[in-house]
Amino acid sequence: MPYRSFRSVQADLANGTTTCRGLVDDYLTRIAENAHLNAFTEVYADEARQRADELDGRRAENPVRIGRLHGMVIGLKDVLSHAGHGLQAGSHILSGFTAQFTATAVERLLAEDAIIIGRQNCDEFAMGSSNESSAFGVVRNAADPERVPGGSSGGSAVAVQAGLCLASIGSDTGGSVRQPAAFCGVVGLKPTYGRISRWGLVAYASSFDCIGPIANTPADVALLLEVMAGADEFDSTVSTRPVAAYSQATLPSLASGGRPVRVAYLIDGVESEGVSPDIRRATQGAIDRLLAAGHVVEPVSLSLLKYLLPTYYILTTAEASSNLSRFDGVRYGHRAQPASGAQTDLVEMYKQSRTEGFGPEVRKRILLGTFALSASYYDAYYTKAQQVRRLVRDETERVFANYDFLLTPTTPGSAFRLGEKSDHTAETDPLQMYLADIFTVQANVTGYPAISIPNGTDSNGLPIGIQLMAPPFAEESLIAMAERMFKV
């Protein structure tokens, strides 16, 4: 059986039960055995073995002077730059592109002796909720290969779920770490906006994007956050606040004189008919356990809930339209070739390269964003959405004036079947795909931190997730609360 916590890996490395090389070989074997899940777009087999041998030698020389992540085998979502390695963001438009530098977050992982085993499949340019839009093909959920893993960090979540690596680093723009974590029964953390540098992250929507860890336990995501977080001269939006010892975070127990935690839960999460009965029951069960433990748990409603998704999609598509304009077929990546003997001008080459290079979901979002930013509609859509974003943040602040955490289901349903919401037929409503993010987008619209932890399974044995959100830069208490609930 694969390891499910870094603590157990560390213990076995310390007592000689295993080695870094042994860990890497085991993961490579599992990756090969589970190739049908399509979690990885590229596996760094030789490089990972060489890195493992180097780390084993370092431990043998001086077991005290090793990094905090010594022996942790990690996969990277295919939107994180790793110098000398391929980087495609799940898109044909970046075919053949090699990263020229390493993302700050990845540099910090390597500096603490992590082992990068490969890059992981994702929805194209991180745009999707099912991991069906990748140029590398769909990713399959290990709990049921006929179902989606969630997205856009689907490959990253499945790799942890199936034991193909111990942890993954994904990105979260509207729930892209937490939603697949819920579908795959693992832990996913979206930190406060600006807590982790975005330098080296392929941009989707710059005012929403966050790098976040996926692992089997809150303790492991806490350690990864602790390593990656902090100031960075290459990112002007990153916070300079000191990085807390997230991996040591605890909440005082009631028995030791700690005060009861105040938790608000969203009424729609347990009463709305749009949430599956299994998830409503599981969420109510978590609420009941918190009440039984002596905490204050009270219902709240958000008057602006129905505006969250429209606000999110107007703003993110507008930012995507701007960010993705750099992919033009001139400087790098895919360039359309004219037909034999045909003459094309520069504009035509741009159009053809982008049409061929981008998939339908990305093209749709670029067009929607360009429309929202056009002179005739800028005030009606983009400006209005920015105003609503401010109102959503104000309402969220009012909730946290009275409560420590906001609890919701991570998703309204469990993993759906491949093609169920993505087939472009008369029977398929494309909005149903976007509704999978109804509970996760609030954290991105406001910039607040949120975590998804497993909360049992539904009647089909599929994983269910529950989400906790906290005020900005309250990751320490958020992780401690998640750890307490995770153990229940």
C-alpha cells in the first residue's frame, strides 16, 4: 500500500525501512500500473531516481542536515514553470514549449529536498471543472474510472488519490484545487490570495489565481504551505506577512480552557434541492458532530449567493482574454502553417494559430471576456461585476465579524460521469458544469483561504468533501480546525 502521510514516510526513512530511491521506484511502478487514469502528462523517471540517490547520500552523510520535505515525492500541475521541463498548460498552443525558469513555489519545494516526479494533466489553461478539456485527453477518477476527477487540477488530485505521488501542487482560480480534492477524497487547500507567490504560474485570471497543495492529510498541506508561502521580489501581489508555523497549528481544546469555535454554515448547503441528498446528509452529519463537540454552529444565508458565479465568470473571462493574448504563435508554441502556395498576413496567422491551438472551452472564455471588455459593454458587465465583487467581500466580512469559519459542502454533487456535462448536445446544459463551483468561488472572489477535507462517501461509494473558509491570513486556525474535523 502507498504511503498516506509524510509523517509515516519520514519515520520509515529514519529507521531504514525504506529509502528515497525505494519510494521513487514504488511510485514509478504505480504510475505505470495506473496509466489508464491519465494523471501525468510527463514523468521524470530518470531525474527522480537521480534526485532520490542524491538525497539518500545526503542523509547518510548527515541525517540532521536535511530539508523539511526530504523524501516527499511531489507532482506539479502542468501550469507551473520548472526550468528545462515541458510546460503546456494542457494546451496545443504551447506544444514543444520548455520552461525557461522555475516558479518560486517550486524552487522552495526543491530547496527543502522534495522530489518532483512529473507534471500532471489539467484542464486547458486551468479552465474547467472536470479535467475533460485537456489537450492530453481526459483524466479518470480512481474511485470510478468512468467518472471525472474534477478540475482543473484533476490530474493532481487523482495522482494523490491513487498513490502515484504523496502530494501535488495545483492552482485554484475558482475551486480548482478544492473541487477535485472533494471528488477524489483527498485534502485541498486554497490559501489567502497573495500568501504564495504566483511567479512561474501560467496565468488564467491574475486577481483570482492561487497556488495550492493537495495531499492526503491537513498536516501535509500545512507543511507544503509553510514551505511555499512568503514574500517574493518577483511578485508584487504577494504578501510580506511573516509565515506562521502552519504544520504545528493547534486549536485549544474545550477541556483545556479553549473557547468554543464559532462556525457558520450556509443554509443552502443543507437545504437546497440543488445539492444532492447524500451531500446534504453528509454536511448535516459534520454539523451535528461539531455541535456534539461543544462548538457554536449556526446557519447563515448569503443574499448575494446567486450573483457569485456570474461575477466570477465575467471577471475571470475578462482577465483570461487579456492574459492569453500573449499566445499568438509568434514567439513560442504552436504556429499555424499556411496551405501550400497560400499567402497569409500576420493577422491571419494570429487567428489561425489561436484557432488551432486553443480548445473550444478556452476559445469560448476568451470570446466572452473580450465581449465583456468591449467599449459598448464594459460598464454594463465588467464594471458592474467589480462592484458586485466588492459587495460580496463586504457581506463575507460581516459573516466573519461573528464567526471563525464558514462551512459548506465543497460541491453540490459527487463526481459525475465522463461526458455527462461536457457533451455539446441538445440534452446537455453547459451551465450545469459551471454550477459545480457554486460553493468554491466565494473564496476566490473575496481572496479568502479555504480548505476541502473528505467527508465520507455517497450511496455510490464516491467521495464527498466538506469546505471550511476562514478570514484572510487565518490559515493557521483553518488548518488546525480541518485537522480536528479530519480526525473525527
